[in-house]
Amino acid sequence: MTRPSMRHVAAATLTCCLALSLTACGGGRGYAVPKEACGVPLNEKALEPFLVEGEKLEVKGDSVIETGTKTYGSCDIGVDDWLVVRLQVDKVDKIYDPMAPLDEFRFKNRAKMENLPFSGLGAVGDFNSMVSTACSGPAADYLVAHVSVSLKSEGDAAERRKDIAAFTLDFVPKVKKALGCTA
């Protein structure tokens, strides 16, 4: 019987450790993204940049399109107790400019969102966006939509800002439709 070489022992040990670590950690996503959350349809492609590895995706909070007497709705989408996206919609009585000095505190590195595909005003920062738009519907005359991602989000800030803007531009028209907005 031949004795295994040190290289064979090391390779076998490394293979076992790798297999055990993958089994223990699981890795990847053990959850499915729902078709709807927070009262509006979700676009998995727009949400994708914020999804993290984990076992369970949870939606907590109110529908953001609550049509009762409430003037706002807030909802969190998280993975394994990690905030992925926070959504808030406020029904308001006028257009609010997110670039106004009054709203500067909401943003880190605020920039105006140009060429919105609907009437309104928008701004995006490193971790959030805010859009104010007309509604002229049965539930609201105007609305303000806030989209925030975790302050612990890593990666390139410029890319994250693009992803937040893309998610926001997908989200706001869905909110307006769900609220029955005509403008």
C-alpha cells in the first residue's frame, strides 16, 4: 500500500473544508421575490441590485397605497432582518421640491433627477430618492414617494444611485396607477 503524498492530503483536506463551508453557509438566495409587495407590483429586475444573499424575504409595514383616511403608507422589504428597500408614500396638498433647502437633510450627495417620465420633481442621493408628483385622483391630489436602501449598502455609490433612480422610476407610476391618479 502506498502512502498518500502531502499534496494529496492537502488537496483532500481543502476539498472537505470547502464542501463543509458551502454546506454550512448555504450561500445564494433561498427565497423567491413576490410579484407584489407594499400594495404595488414589484419589478424583480429593478429590485435585483438591492437583493442580498439570504433565506427569507419579508415585507413589513403598511400598503403604500392605503386609501382610507391615512395620509401615508410605509413598507420595508428585507432579507433575513437586513433592510433591502424602504418605501414610503405621502399624500400631500401640493408639489414639494426635493431639491429645496428644506429637504436637503434627507440626502447624502443629492442630485436632481432629470427627465422624469411623468410630471413631477425628483432627487436622488447615495441611499435614497424622493419624487413629488401630481395625482388628481380620488385618494390624493399630489403624492411624495420616498425610496431608501440600507445605509450599510456597499459597492459603488454612483452605480447604487442609478439603481435607486431606476427602481424609483418603475415604482412611482405603479403607485399612481394603484391610487387611481389621473395626472
